[in-house]
Amino acid sequence: MQGNLINREKNQGVNLMKVIKVNELPYMQTGWGVKGRPVIDMPEIGIINLVLEPGEQVPSHKTPVDVLFQVIDGKGTVTIGEESQVVEASDIIVSPAQIPHALEANQGCLFSVYVMKVPNMKKSAIKE
């Protein structure tokens, strides 16, 4: 408890909270040809908001770190390894490192997903 008090005293007058207005972030083109908004890019975690239009997909690929997908809007199919499932807003999907995963907006609607890499592998999906 004492450590918390010390940290608060050291940080008085400094804004520790950062609010990210995701809906105000600009869209960029990803390497897969779908829209994405980089949300957080820190060593501990990388978050991008991918927005797939009906018919779009992120093809199967592997990452060296665990990936979490949180569906923000709409529904679509997530494939991890050989298993596919239709998921919808508020669902969270866990994809272990080194297992192929893919996303597909195949339900006739927008498919908006937060892709969270822990730790951040520092390889952005955004085209420079």
C-alpha cells in the first residue's frame, strides 16, 4: 500500500490517464488491403482496429505472439488453426502464438475487430 501512496505523490499534477478516441483516429490501408486504425503501439501491447467491409478478409497467417480479437461491431468468421466460428459484437477470441489465424467478413455486414498483440511484435499491419 505504501508504494501506491509514494507513486501518487510523485505523479501529482501529471496526467496519467490517456483517453483514446478510437472513432476519431484516421483509417489507414493495411498490408491485407483492409482498413485499419492503429490504436496503441507500445512494447507491451499493440492494438489495431481492423474494419472489414462485406466480402473482405485477412488471409491466414501466423504471429510469433498471442493475439486477442475483440469484435466491436457486426459479425464475421474467425479461423484459428482448422477451427472456424462466426463471432459477433462483444465476443473475444484468443489465438495462440504460431497458430494460423484469419478473419472474414462473410455475414453480409461490416466486421470491426480490435486485434491485440501481447507483447507487441513491432511489425505494424499498416502500409508505410
